Amino acid sequence: MTSNLSNIQIDEGWKQALAGEFQKPYFADIKAFLVAENQAGKTIYPPGPLIFNAFNKTPFDAAKVVLLGQDPYHNPGEAMGLCFSVPRGVKTPPSLVNIYKEIKNSLGIQAPIHGDLSKWTEQGVLLLNAMLTVEAGKPASHQKIGWQTFTDAVIRTISEQKEGVVFLLWGNFARTKKSLVDESKHFILESAHPSPLAGNAFQGCGHFVRTNEILDKQGKTLIDWSLD
């Protein structure tokens, strides 16, 4: 499963934009670590073919919004390589329930009966976790294996090679990535995390409305935030 990393399946645009990263020693270390964990019988989420799902769902040229998460879900069947998203048939996680609540309150769009955000990715929303893997049942277990070096490079590459991208930074962890973005050519929207642990602080952030206002001013196609 995770040994699929030895033959990375990733959108060609991303492969070219990040070519230098894939050749660096730290990336080889990530691959070696995951292969060793796999051989040791440990369960890693998401499954190997979905580790780079965010990049395959949202090609480099199409990315116009970046939503940054922290860690993949660590329970069976939840992680699908897209931050905040779970496959259809899996119970919608609490943070996503609050995201849906903000969309309903600000746009009048009813919450879907599923937690699959793939429709957003197909419109140019990159659903990027800072860590791309996790050991089953152990949140943040892969926080220090090198993934942040890679995803920081992803953010930096977007900042350098694209223009007018909207970055959604929710919560203190996501906000630490602000320094990677050139604010003279991109847009950063910050808020509390949608987790229930933050109370209702996320509600009223207006990010879904604001994102479309920013895209509209640039003549870009708006995001349809509805999921049904």
C-alpha cells in the first residue's frame, strides 16, 4: 500500500512544479519510513493510492483556492487524502458539520447528507493537509517525518508560480503557514478552526462568500459550495 510512494502517481503539473522536492533526501526518508511502517504491519491512512489525492483532484494549473488542514483522519475508512473530507457513507466529522453550518448561514445552502468534498476539488479548491499520512488511531503521529517540509514547499511553490490564489487558514496551526505566502500577489483569509473545541468562533467568518468575491474581481469562475 504505502510502498506505492516509490512510484509516485501525481498530476503531471504538480510533478513538474515540485520536481526538485521529489529528488531531495528528506523525501526519500519519508518513503523509506512509510515502507518500513508498512512492512512492520502498521496501518497507515490514507491508503497508498490516496496519499496524493488532493493533487490529483486539483491539478496545479487549476488551483485557485487552498484550504489547509493539519492531519489526515486516523479512524478506519475516513481519510481520503483531502483535508476535512470523508467518503460517502462515513459519518460527517464535527468540524465539517460546522463548516456546513457556516455555508448554510452565509449562503443559504443546505448541508449535504455526506462529507465528500470532491466537488470542491474539481473546481480548483486544493484540500491540502500539512501531513499527508498518519498511523491508525494515533493523531499527529507523522508530524515529524518530513511531510511539513514537503507541504511547505507546495505552499511556497503556489505562492511563487501562481497569482491571485485565495488561502484559507483556519486555526492556529494553519496560520503558522502565513509566512510562506506572498501577500502582495495572493489573498489570505484567517479564522478560528471549525472544530467544536473552538466553540462557535468559526461561525460568521464569511470565508465562502469572501472567496467568491475575490475570485469574481479577478474574472475567475466562482466556487459552487453546494455538494448535493
